Amino acid sequence: MLSNKQILGLQFYRQKPILNYIVDFYCPAANLVIECDDSQHFTEDGLEAHRIRDAALAELGLIVLRFDNGQVMERIDDVVESIYQYCLKELSKESP
């Protein structure tokens, strides 16, 4: 759903380098990073790494939406709807 500009005509880049990180998906028009996390990301060390990474990305004005692999595999429609709603809200801020 993120390919071919299927969400509001927005371009999403996969495996995009930003700072010292490689984010799963990046949409510059919405200042959005999307991360899809597996179970290793939910350890104490993993959560601390997320906090540091998210803070660094926030300094660039980026918002990080995180989804676990279970959500992506079992409730993809909900994941896409969350992304769509976020992007719609961000784009409406830019319109007069």
C-alpha cells in the first residue's frame, strides 16, 4: 500500500538512510517515518534504542509511527488506516 503513491498520492521511500539510521519507510511530504518492529525491539535495550532514535528523528521534525509485525501481518487494514489518517491530518495543516 505504500508503493506507487497509493496513500493520498504520497511518495514513501523504503530503507531510507536518515542520520545514522536506516528507517523502514519515510515520507518527506508528511515528515513521517514508519517502523515495523519484531519482538527483539520490545526488550529493555530495544525500547531504549527506540527512545534515542525517535528523539534524534524528532529533532529533524519527523514523527515516527511504530507497528509491530503482528499488527502488520494480522491487521494490515488498521495499519494502513492509521498511516492514512496521520498523513491526512498532516497535509490538512499545510492547506489554508
